[in-house]
Amino acid sequence: MTEQLPKFLNCRNDSEPEQWKMKSPILVLALLALAGLAPAAQASTQTTTFNKSFSFDNLTVTVSGTITVDTTAQTISGSVTVTVVNDTSGKTIFSQTIPINLSFNTNNGARFVLEVPTFPTSLAISSSVTSGSTTSTNFGVSKTPDINHDGVINIVDLTSIAAHFGTSNSAADLTSDGTVNIQDLTLVAIDFGDPVVFV
């Protein structure tokens, strides 16, 4: 006794109407053509390497490393090396490699602040990692906008800067230009809500 395959699995079903036999290859070709026209799926992970230097308040700050953005898991990981050199003496006053493992809530990247302990004040490296067709990194250096050092830039930090507006308060003068002004408030606003990674 021979077993018969169900009709949908039987490739040699001679009882199909002739019109179906002719249309099947055309349908397959049409689907392949449409698949070729569809935009390619974006990679879920992208890696970027960077090396950038900044001058700030008689210091040269160099930020280098490698960051991987996983847009599916919404994480960034990698390592960042921060080196701070005193421009007057030429001495390295800080150098450390920091592992980075953070989650983010947006589809295009993440923001975080690296807080670097230098004397007499802590520096901040505002960091932005953006993914898309390529991954890019942006950094900015200032005094730390996390005035109360609680690990996040929030309304407490913003009101602390605002309370010293127009003064020469050193801790609130994030840009080190001698006066607490709109530029200092803008730095806090840009980093508002960002997590702080203590180095």
C-alpha cells in the first residue's frame, strides 16, 4: 500500500489546473523582485572608534576608545580612555580607561556624562553616541553639571546654577569664563536627565 502525500505537499500533483502551474513561477519571480527593491535592514550593532582632544581651563583632555551600539537591545558598550594633561607643566594629571555599559530609550543613540576627578574641580565629558547608517560620537568638556554629585543631571543641578546666575561662583561657572550665565544653564539643559559615569 502506498501512502499519498497531502495535496499541498505533493509537488507532482497533476490534477492542478494548468493556470496555477504557469502562475507559480511568475509569482515567485515577482516576490523576489519586490524583495530586492525593499530597503536593506539596518544592522542591529555598529561599532565606532574615536580619538578627540579638547582644550579647557589650561588643560588638554583627550577622549579615545571604541563604542558598540546595539539598537535591538538598546545598549551601548565599550571602553573610553580619558587623559588630562596640565598645559603649563606638561604633566599628565589623570589617565584612565573606563568600561561603558549603558541602556538607552531612543532608537538613535544614547547620551551620558563622564565625570573626571581633577583638582580643584571635577570635569565633565558630555558624550553622545548616535546610530543610524553609521555610528558617530560627539563630546564636549566642561566642569561637571552634576553639581550635587548624585549621578544624574536634574532639576537640583539646574536650580543650583540658576541660583548663582550673574555671579562668579566657580562651581556653577561650568564654562570657566568667569561668570555664571546662559551658557552654563545651556550646558545643564543639554545634559538634563543624562546618567553620570563616575571615573
